[in-house]
Amino acid sequence: MAVAVLTGCGFAPVYGTGGPGNVLLNSIAVAAPQTRDEQILVREIETRLGRPNDTRYTLSYTLNVQEERMAISATNITTRFNLVGHADYALTDTASEMIMTQGSVNQFTGYSTTGTTVATLAAERDAHERLAKILADQIVTRLIAASPGLTQ
């Protein structure tokens, strides 16, 4: 019953047969990463959209990650950090060099520094990875939302 209602309103799976999201699959060359955070971001985007067989689009991005002290003890020792991430992106048609869609995404993650040095370093590394994955998900979601305008 729910399927009949959704199809009646024009709903169609984005990756279904003839779906608008198919134009994104294996057709986007993502700019080469320069940092570990960018490497994770690119890996996650390519995991979701595939690596290009035929480069129809290029995806450029600018990733900025800042660390903020969130919890400070009475002895002035930081016990919790937030990583605040901001990514601007632009999807460009390689043939026409026209920007097809662009935008920015923001998110944050946090980690605790109350454990051992090894545990703190592991928590920090994990927070960076989580942040890059979240930002990649947001970028892919926005690209999928823009995909109906990309089909030609």
C-alpha cells in the first residue's frame, strides 16, 4: 500500500532504473587529497559513488578542520576537544567546465583526553575519521539531491 502511495506522488528510487542518481555513479573524479582528513573524505565519497570509469564530472573541495577546547579542569587541563569541520565543494562538468552544483557542509565531533596518551591519540584519530565520514555523507547527499538537474 505504501509503495502505491509513493509511486502515485512521483517518488522514484534515486539509483533505480532510470533514476537521476545513476548519472553520478562512477563518473566523478574527486580532487586528490593533501591531508589525512582529505584522504578519508575522498575515500568515503568514492566508496559511495564509485571511482570514475568515464570522468564526466570533477569534484573540487576545500576542507577545514579546527580543534576547540570544550572541557577544562580546575587545573587548566583540557579534558575534551571538539573537531569542527567545514567543507566547500563544487561539481564541475568536465566537457563544458560549467559548475553544475556547489555548496558547503558543516559538522563536528568530539573526543576525550582523560585516558592514557595512547587512548587519547586513538580517540583523536577516530574523531577525525568520523568527521570526514560525516562530511562525505553530507556532500554525497547534496549531490544526489542535485542529480535530477544533472541528467541530460
